[in-house]
Amino acid sequence: MQRDYSELFARQTPVRGKYFEQAMRAKRMVEIDSDVLQAFPTAKELNAALRSLIAASRHVHLKDAS
């Protein structure tokens, strides 16, 4: 038999946004400008482009160090 929790929850006052900051940190959400969204409409495409840029910048830094 399940315990009735309705009385327990009826006494509590909900707090709007209590976990909002925690959720935003967990997802690491960022705001993307509209012009960038037009070029990369999906997260997969944007992440692929960013990874390519990161790889290219590492390659350039390695050449500069030699």
C-alpha cells in the first residue's frame, strides 16, 4: 500500500526558479547570436565547426612554437 503524500506537499510553498541556476550550469547553455544560428542551425553543426576551429588553432600554435 502506498503512503499518501498529499498532506505533506500541501504544507510546502514552492519556490520558483529554485534550481534554475543549477540546471543552467549543468547544461552549460550559451546564447547564440541570430547570424551564427543562420550559419549553423543545429547544435551538431555548430559543435563540429567549433571543433574544427580548435584543431586549426592548435596546429597554428604548434607551428609558431617551432
